[in-house]
Amino acid sequence: MSLKKTFQALSDPTRREILSLLRERPLAAGDIAARFDLKAATISHHLGILRSAGLVSDERSGKNVIYELNLSVMEEIINWIKTLSGGIDT
């Protein structure tokens, strides 16, 4: 996992909103795009960045591409941040 790539992906509010949507359940790219007032190509670009950072995975299902949150990368980030705090519970 590249922390730089991950944090760059997380820096955009649209991408963070996409992650929030995927927290609920996997979604088709079209269903994700329908939730935003942006062109489908723009959402596709954001999904590509999230996929490249390892934050989401995708799987083709017929004509659709289904995106799912990659929890293992999120857990890695959380654990890394916890090490910075010296294990202090907040």
C-alpha cells in the first residue's frame, strides 16, 4: 500500500463521499454516478483513482462494473495511524 497514493485519493471530497456510499453496500458504477451531479466520466475517473489506491475493488457483472470498499486497506491505514499515537486510546 502506498500511503501517498491513499491519502491523495482520500483528499478529494467526492471520493470520500463515494467511499461512504460503498460503506453501505457494493454498488454499480452507474448507481454511484446517479448520486452525483457530475458527468459519468468524472465519476469513472474518481473510481479509477480509488481503485489505484487500493481503496475499492471492482468486478464486472454482465454490463455493469460493481465497486466494493476494500476494508483491508482501511484497516491498514487505521492501524498505521494508531501506531503514531503510541497505542493511546482516545
